[in-house]
Amino acid sequence: MSTLTDPPKPKFRLSQLIYDTRYRSITIQFVALILIVLGLGWLATNTVTNLKALGKDFDFGFLSSAAGYDINQMLIPYDNQMSHGRAALVGILNTLLVAFLGCITATVIGVIVGVLRLSKNWVVSRLMSVYVEGFRNVPLLLWIILIFAIMTESMPQPRDFRGEVPEASMILGDHVAVTNRGIWIPRLGFTNSLSGNEAVVPAEGVPAVSQGGIDWAVLGIVLLLSIFAIRFVRNRASRIQEATGVRPTTWYQQILLLIVPTGIVALFLGMTVVEPFLKGFNFTEGTHLRNSLIALWIALSLYTGAFIAEIVRSGILAVSKGQSEAAFALGLRPNRTMNLVILPQAMRVIVPPLISQYLNLTKNSSLAIAVGYMDVRATLGGITINQTGRELEGMLLLGGFYLLLSLIISSVMNYYNNRTQLRER
């Protein structure tokens, strides 16, 4: 009787790295990686050597030196005696603020306009088409400057609010002041702040009110814990529904979990509304939204919203018409059909190009320098570089910030896109 044995495996030879198709691609990639690393290393070494020849060194110590310049729009305390690192942080927060506001507003505008462009009403659809084509085909910089000029030239001056018969008056129940220097709106403050050393007296006879950075952090933590508790309640209801087929009513529990803990903390801290009021030659207190921020926010929102509108329109058209007909056959009205049937399916087509628009909006926010809005481009990438002469370090930090921010936005949107994709069974 004969037995079958496996043939001996051939020994590995170095020549296989080149001639064997199983290893050749790995060899080429490894060699390419080594060449890229060597090239980057040579470039970095050459740059440092040339800087030394010019009497410069590669150092980020300038971030700890005094900045010596003021910033007109701040989310955190800052003065000109603080460091360049602090000034860069203020600019970063300003960039994040306008990017966040712009993405939210542009999305709302884009969805509404995209849906209305498909309206059967000829006037409505044509007006939306004029908006889309008008904003898409005019450079963003021109819109920023135009809106800034309108805000600066056509709005009343603060002195117009004075006198027995003022030429201008506050709006929305005397709570908001719109002037050529910006818009003042009420803000929330704390009379029993955990950081009482920040408290200021807004007006005579009014108790001291703090902006309360620590207080907002405490409120944020409580709100976050409430959201986790709400998710626990929802997951528990889902488990009960899967086990019994009946989903328990939990809406009132969710409302209580959201409102009660936050309300108790807000009451303990003495949360109150601080109204803007005229003092001297200008308004004070409240929250001051400068014309530069408003112009940049509105222009970015309208400009990017025009592109998002086309993305939404194409996503809706990508959904089969039979879906709408089936929804109508079930008795759903057009608005319910759009919200419950069409848009959820269209989101799978909308989200990928929407990510690019969010990235474009974030990078386009660097045009803020045209109207004097102090974002990270104006602080770290502008004044700081001019004062310290650290153009290489400053530009590397600036590029790294935009790269990191873009990667974060892409990661979040890609995660959402993966969650909404169709799953094969």
C-alpha cells in the first residue's frame, strides 16, 4: 500500500521579493515608504541647516512670550500681556465658533432650499434657483465684504439710541440692539457663581453677575450625565419592546431627566439673564456680536448653503419615485412623506458630498481676515508671525490645526454615514 505525502515546500529566496508576484507589491511599497521617509528627513534637515545659516533656530518657545496685541472678539479671557499661545487659543476658538455656526446654519438653509427647489410652485422653485445660482457663481470674499459694508453703513450708531425721542430703538422687546458696531444680545450669568472673583456689577442696583467659566463647565457635565441617563432609559425601553412587543412610555422620564438636574444646578448657581444697556458712547453687558463675525457667519452660511441645496436636491432625486407613490398610497401627506420616507433614504447619497462642504466652509473661514475677524489665521498665522519672525513654526502649527480639524469633521461625518448605510442581510 502506498501513502500520499505533501510535496516539500520550497524554501524562501530573496529573489522572490522581486520576481514572485506574491511579494513584489509589498517590496515596492516598502521601498517607496523608505524613499519617502528619507526624502522628508532630508527636507527637514536641509531646512534646519538653512535656518541656522540665516541665524535662526527651529523653536516653539515664542508661544510663551507676551503677545502684546489685543483681540476684538473673545470666548475666553485675554489681554495683550498674555502669551502668543493664549492668543492662538483665542483665535482657534473664534475659528471653531464661526465654523460651527456656519455648518449648522448652512445645513438648515441648504435642506430647506433643496426641498423648495423641487416644489411644484413655479415661483418658489424659480426664486430658490436664483438664490442658488447667485451665491454659487459669485466669490465668497465679495459676499463677506458686501454684508460687512451693509452692517457697518446702514445700521444706526449707538448715540442714535439716546435722547427723549431716540432715532433708533432696541428690538424684540428692547432686548436686542442692532448698531453699526455690531449686535448686542442678552447673555446668561450667575449671581451665585463658583468663581465669584470674576463677578462684575453690570449696573447700579443690580447684583454682581459672573460670566462663570467654571459654572458653565459644571452645567455641561450635568447636562452630559442627563443625556447618558436618557440613553439608558431609551435602551431599556427598547429591550422591553423586544421582549414583550410593547414599548413603555418614557417621554416624560426623558424630559424630567433633561430638565430637573440642569434646572436644580442653574437655580443653585443663580442663573439670570443679563440685558445689554447703553452706557457712555456704546452698549455694554450682554453678548456683543461684532459686524465682522456676523458678516462672516452670514456669508459662509448663504454661500455654502447654496451648494448644500444642490446636494440635497440631487439626493432626493436619487430616491426612486415609487417610494413617494407607495407613501401616498398609504395615506401619508407630502410633508410627512418627505420627512419619514424620502429624506432618510436620501441621506445616504447626501452625506458624502456634504462632508466636503463642511471642510470647505471650515477652511473658507480664513477669509475672516478681510473684515478684521480675529480667527486663528489672523492671530497665529498673522500678527504672531509678524512679531516673532517664526514664519515656519507658525505656518506648521496653522496647517496642523486645519488638518486636525478637517480630520475630526471627516471622522464624525463618516461615522454617521456608516451608521446610516444599508446593511445587507
